[in-house]
Amino acid sequence: MENNDGLLRLADMKMDDLSPMMQHYAEMKKQVGDAFLFYRLGDFYEMFFDDAIEGARILELVLTRRDCGNGLRAPMCGIPFHAYQSYADRLVSEGKKVAICEQLEDPSLAKGLVKRGLIRILTPGTVTDALDDRKNNYLMSICCIGSQFGVACADISTGDFEATQLTLPDNNEHLINLVSRYQPSEIICNKAFEDTACCQVIKTGTNIVLTLRSDRDFARDSVDKTEIRPDNLKLFSDPSLLISACGALILYAAETQTEKVKHLRDIHCFKISDSMELDHATRTNLELTQTIRGKTKRGSLLWAIDRTKTAMGGRLLRKWVEEPLISVTAINKRLDAVEEAKDKYIARQEIIESLTGLYDIERLAGKVSLGTCNARDLLSLRNSLAKLPFVKERLENFSKGIFKDIKELLDPMEDICELLEKGIAEDPPVTVKEGGIIKRGYNAECDELNDIALNAKEYIMNLEAGERERTGIKTLKISYNKVFGYYIDIPKSQSDKVPEEYERKQTLVNNERYITPQIKELEEKIVSASGRRVALEYELFSQIRDRVLGESKRLFGTASAVAMTDCITALAELAESENYVRPVVDMSEDIEIKSGRHPVVEKMMSSDGESFVPNDIQLDNEKRLMVLTGPNMAGKSTYMRQAALIVLMAQTGSFVPAEAARIGLVDHIFTRRCPT
């Protein structure tokens, strides 16, 4: 049964050889497949057999052994249950999956084996904690039949959900471009996709985790149960593959979260031609969001132009850079808003200041929808919502471009803010099942139980004083022992003054001990107050969370409005501070740039006290080609990239680094192949 390293493997074990607990572990492990199983035992999550061997190596844990039945000892390693998240995050960052098997009942009350069950499965594409707050974490779903592909992409932490169907003849190229655009952490797919050229590119050229799912998950009868609501389905004559990809994604999300994912329903459908298409080589060489060599944000276009103040705005600006517009109307709506924000300095600064320090409403709303939020999350949500009335008031100074859309979408949600203000304590603990999360004054019963638990001694002293005064027995005392609980102690010499309702429990040499209905009621309150308070607080917290959940659509809409506001004011701030100019974007075939500068190189040079030498670019219907010659390091590549970045920035809706610019709409940008 032992391998070459002398360690037992679960695959070599027979169920009859395992103890009852280990049999349950084996059943859970079979259910989660290739995921690491964190199995709760007391104050630890334990890993056994192969999981323990590999987990100990990756997480640098001590590998021990535990009896597993029939005189055998299984490899084991463990982590404290309260610190599991950092270990799980480390495994997920390595492209692994982690399943959490939790105790579902109090071990002290359990008869036989403690009931346990899966509460969550963490995978690269479905994890919602420890994420880069300025980058979406996408899960992609691909359904392939022949040469046709349905593609869905969602960020479970924010609720973003988009889908398309590729019907063009050279699907592989466009699909690879789509993968490059979203950069998903994980792709789920059906069996047919495994044999495609695109799948091989993903396996060999990326770090994306590829998860094969049953064809059953992509079947229409399974998808119909997910109640998806795609918009714009009329874009496709037969959107069946798109629908299958969306349904399979929702099923996988529900499986990993072990419950329905309620905020993944409304799906934005698009065609790949709806935005400027950029292939992987172009994205890489233009260093849009990260550098070629260091893979860092510093030195990229996004680094050079990002002035956003919130995580929501940072993610949206990244999306704008990744997906430049190809609609003159849409581009100019953004440019109109940026121009107005640039011109109204004081109002812009007031908004920027109010957005500074704003929490991530979008991901907080995602946590609420997933049921994973705690009281601190709701407190952060309250603090963010409290700022929104001022933001909405300041937005009245703006009316151009997408500011109209923003004002319609922004809902300060005063009702939810007031609920959280009244209900959530100012300094709640991290967990929601240890009390201290409900603010005093929100619920009378909760206040009473809290007072009893905190002031038990004072309650007893008050009762004792009251009984002395009522009975006239000045030596009456209330005491406690484990046998009787709380009791009244009276000297025998005063027994003639004992009221009729006192029930004698014990007679001693010099004293009599009594109980009363009142003292037993108080005892029950004191003894059970703490537990009842914790249970009641959790119940009240759940009610508050469910109320917020019921308004999740408003929350996500508000988060979107805040993100757009942040992006527009940030681009306006960029334009003013860096002396950028509004480009003219039209349907001509001209590219005219006067005194253009490379946005990244200029920022790098200015930090060193140097100045970028501007240059002109002119291409039109008669002059459609430009040939650049010169020695190495003469600036040819910088000149070409500068032209591409200025065009891309203009179609993002940003002002550009130039004295003047006119951009005829561009639907593709190409560059040389990536260096190998």
C-alpha cells in the first residue's frame, strides 16, 4: 500500500480498511476530485494522504501521520481553522483548487461522528477573496460544436457577465483574441473544445487553469434551470451555443459556492466586432496593462493614465483600455463628459475628494449576493453609501455626455444606509457567530440579553437588595453553586420570615437554602443570555443582509455609476495635469497628430527630469503608408507605438498627449509578433 516514499496513498486503500471518520473523508475526497480537501477536525483543517503530501510541500507544513484504521497511519498535515484563508489563497494562486469540508454541528452535542459537509470550493476563476482590487477575476466558459463557439465570461466577485457567439470562419484567431482580452484565471469547457487548436494554445502558452466539464452541464435542459437572462440575443440567428456556455458557467459557479449565485443572471451579449479588436501580440507589444519583460503595471499605458480613486473605477478604466470603442457617438459621449469635468475644476475636485477612500461597493455587493459578507463588510458598505448623497449633489454641476447616464443610474440608497447605520455595531468582529455585531438600540431583546450577559453580578445584587427589603431579612444572600445554580441563603433564625413562595432546597446546620420562580428565571437568563444573544445577533444580521440582498440590483447600478464617475473625473484630471488635448474622432480615413508624445515614455522621462521631443503624424486617403528608416535606438518603435496608443486612447474616450489630433475611426490595431 505504501509508495516508494513509504507513504500511504488513498487510491491504494480499501474502504473497509478505513475508520468511520476516514471513510467519510474518502467519500468527500471522491466528490471534490482533484481539489485539495480541507477537512475540519476540531480547531484545524486537516489534509490526508496525497493532499497532505503535496500540500505540505507547497505550503511548507510539517508532514505527520494519523491512525486511519486497520493499524495503518495516513500522511497528514493541518492548518488552524481561523487562518485557513491565507493557505487556501496560496494554493489557488498556484492554480490549485481547494474544497472546504466544515463541521455542521457542535461537536459537544454530536452523537457519534460529527456531521460535516462541503460549504465552498475555491478555484482560480471562482475565488472572491484576496483578489487584485483593480483587476477583474474572470471565469470563462466555452462551448464548442464543430467550428462554432459559445463564449461566456463572468467575474463572480462583481457580477460582470458577458457572452458572445463566434460564427466567423477563422474562429480560432478571434477566440484566442477574446481570451487575451479577458485574461481569465480559469476556463471551463466541454469535451469537444479539448481537441481544438485554441485549446492547445491555452495549455501551452498561458497559465490559465483549464477545467473540463461534463457535456451534460452544457445541455439545454440543464441550462434552462439556471434561469439566465441574456440581452441582445437578436444579435445571433441561433444563440444556442452562447446560452449553453452561460448556463454551464452558472452551474459551475453554484457548485463551487454550494448555493445559487443570484447576482449572475443578467448577461450582456455582444459581437466581437462591437469594439476594437486587438490580438495578443498587439496587447503585449503596446504594453497596455503590463510590461513585456517584468509583467508589472508600472511602465504600461494603464500605469501612465490611471488617476482613479476607487477600485471600481480602476477596473472600469482597465476595461476601457482593453476594449476601445468603435462608435463615434459613444466615443464622443465619453469625450464630452471628460471635457466638461476638465473645465469645471472646483466641482471635479469635490467629486474626486469624496471618492477618495470609498470602499469597493461592487465587490461588497457581490459578497452580499454570495452570502459571504460579514458585519465589517456591511459597515464598509454603510460608510461608502454615506458619501453618495454628496456625490449625487455635486454631479448636478455636470450634464454632458455620459454624465446623463451616470445621474440616472446613481442611487444614494439612503434607506439601506440608514438600516446599516442603525443595525451594525461600529467595531464588529470578523466572524458573524460570536456576537458583538448588532448596534445597541436596534433590538430591545438583544439589548436585554447583552445587558444580562455583561451585568450578571449587578442583576443579582439588585435582586438580593430587593428581596432583603421585601422580606425584612437583612442577612439574606443570593449565592451560586453547580448543584442548585442560584439560590437564596437565609439563617435558620430568620426562617419565620420566609415568604410562602420560597421553595426550600437544602437544610444546613445554621442555614436554609431556597429557590424562587423569579430567581430561576433570572438564572436561566444569565446562563443562556450569552448563547441566546449570539444566536439572536446572527439572526438579526441575516435579516439585515437579506434586506440588502433584496436591493442588490440598485447596489450594482450605483457601483457602476460610481465607477464611471471615477473614470471620467480621473481622465479629466489626467488631461489637465499632463496637458492632453481633446481629439476629434470622426468617420474619415485620416490620422493627423500635431506634436504628439508617447504617454508612457513621456512620464518615464519627466520623472528623470527630461523632456520628450514631440513629433507629427499625418496619414490620409492619399498617404496611407509610412516607411520609417534609421539606425537602432533611433526611436522608430517609439514613434509607431506612440501613433497606436494615441489612437487607442482617443477611442477609449480619453484626451491625448498632443497639441491637436484628428482620428478617423479605427477598428483594428496590429503590431509585429511578440518576441520569443
